[in-house]
Amino acid sequence: MAKRDFYDVLGVQKGADEAALKSAYRKLAMQHHPDRNPGNTEAEAKFKEISEAYDTLKDGQKRAAYDRFGHAAFENGGGGRGGAGFGPEFSSSMSDIFEDIFGDFMGGGGGQQRRGGGGGSARMRGSDLRYNLEISLEESFLGRTVEVDVPTLVGCTTCDGSGAKPGTGKHSCRQCNGHGKVRAAQGFFTIERTCPVCQGRGEMMDEPCTDCGGQGRRQENRKLSVDVPKGIEDGTRIRLANEGEAGLRGGPPGDLYIFISLRPHDLFQREGADLYARVPIAMTTAALGGEFEVPTLDGARAKVKVAPGTQPGQRVRLKGKGMPVLRTKDTGDLYVQLDIETPQHLSRRQRELLEEFQNLTTEKTNPTSDGFFDKLKKMFEV
Ligand SMILES: [Zn+2]
Ligand SMILES: [Zn+2]
């Protein structure tokens, strides 16, 4: 099958810039993501195609190769991504989309002010922080605001982040005469290095702030509330722009990344928006049919109907009783898998009844096993 042109796939012009690529990708990926189109193989293929196109075009090197050689650039192990390894990328893609959007929505802006100051000034951007937040399946179901306690560096209020003792001044670094760099001759070469005394700042404080030792920031535990949206999945990152460590000597702060992990649940396993539960039922219920209730995550109960003649492993689907789908009004389903329990420790009377039952079985009672043993018999006869 001929592969479609990557620019056509994303519906952008050949010269499209990064922002245009990203926005085209985001729109299409949200539309065709398998989580939103369960069981739709066409959407899955489409999503794969979109992801591949975007993965190639967002990478300057790959894009240049693609522009020159087309798809041939990535064939025969030419550095492209093959069909393999698609699985893990799947899940990360959704979180990336999510993170992008969430970042924007949080008022972001952190991206533009990275590396504030630069050379000479020695104002340094604070580090990004990672906070691992474990939540229950119920919390993901309901969505909630979680208070987190983040040990971090915050701007020093005494010196307003400057690092200098209030009321004192600064003087030019005597080592480098305020240049921030020193030169040293080494053979024929003159080598320029960052000044070791002022670390490139070019100036020195007359007296460092006593509260922060001249760093302009202090260790502190910060309480933050994080909005965990309904339906959030295991492994999702939430970026809180500018909530990371304070910058050094008044530099811009870093970002805080909340890594969400979901605690395993006693009853439910989650797969995307769907939930799975295994429920043991008595052999007699499986044969005669019946009804029981399971608790659901909204705190209510749901009725599960067992059809007469239910086989082991058979599933009952409870529509709309799964997890909410992130940022939509959709909900997944709950699948109850029926495990049939064979009765044990039979009383004499029970045994009699089962033996009587066995004598009454006909071809129709156990069609599958009877058919199977017939097959075996034929094999032994050969
Ligand atoms: Zn201070
Ligand atoms: Zn210096």
C-alpha cells in the first residue's frame, strides 16, 4: 500500500512551522485517538498514521531527511521508526496531548522564560520538580482537588530573592573587573573561562542576606492544590507552570510536574475507560440463571443478570458503568466476568442429587464437552 505524504496526513503546507504542525496534530489526534473510538480499527490506523507523520515532522533532522528522500529515508532501518514499538507510544501520546493542553490552560508561559538572564547576570532558572501523586480509582472516577506538600526552594522574602542583605550594595568583582570571565594563557592559546570568584556574575554582594546565605531562595514546604480531572489515567503528567523551584538570585522559577499513578483496586481493573471485574458465581446460578449486585464507583450498585446456561468466563457488559473519559461526557463500560465455582464438600444428600442429575443428562445438557470427548474417542480408535 502506498504511504500517504506526511504533510497531507496532517493537512498542513510543506513549509508549516512547528506551531502549525503541533496544532494540526493535536486536533487530529484528539479526534482519532483509540480511547475515543473503541473498537474502531479505521480510527486506530488513522491515529497511527497521524502519530507517525507528526513524530517525523516535529524532529528537525527527520523532517529534513523526509523532505529530501520522502518515505525512502526511513526504510531498511534508515533511522526511522518501524511498525514495532507502537504500543508504549500509544499511551504516552495521549498524556502528551493532555499535558500540552493542560499546560496552556494553566496559564503556562513558562516555556518562553526559560534560561532567564544568561551569561553575566547569574540569575538562574529554578529546577523543575517532580511530585509523585498516588490516587485511588475512586478519586480518578470523581476527579478532585488534592492538596500536596512539596518540599521546594522558594524566593527569600527578606532580600526579595536578590541574595543581598537588605540595605547593602554590590561591587564589581575584583578578580574579573566585572567582566564575569577571566583569561588564561595556555601555550599559544588564550583561554577564556567563567570567573571562579563571581561565577560569571561580574559583581559581588557587599554582604549576603543572612536568611538565605546569598542564594536568594530558601528551603520550604509549599502546600499546593492540584486539580485532578475526572478520568485521569495512570502515568499522566500534570504540569504546573512556574510552581517548581525558585530561580537562583531572582531568576525565573521552574515548573512542577505531578506524575499521577493509580493505586490498584480490590475489585476493578481498568483498561482505558473500561473497567473489568471478576465475580465468582455458584454452579447452580450459572445453570439456572439469577441475579446479583455489584458496587459501582459512584457509590451505587448495579444489577448483573446471569442468563441460564452461563459458561465460565462469560462476560456481562454494564453500559456506562466504567470510567469517565477525560474532558468529555463519555463513560466507559463495566465488564463483569463470571467465574463459575464448582461445589465442594458435598453432603450425602447433595451427592445423591448430583448423581441423579448426572443420570438424567442428555446430549443437549453438555454439548461442548460431549462433542469434545467424542472427538477424543475417535482419535483413540485410529
Ligand atoms: Zn535572602
Ligand atoms: Zn569575577
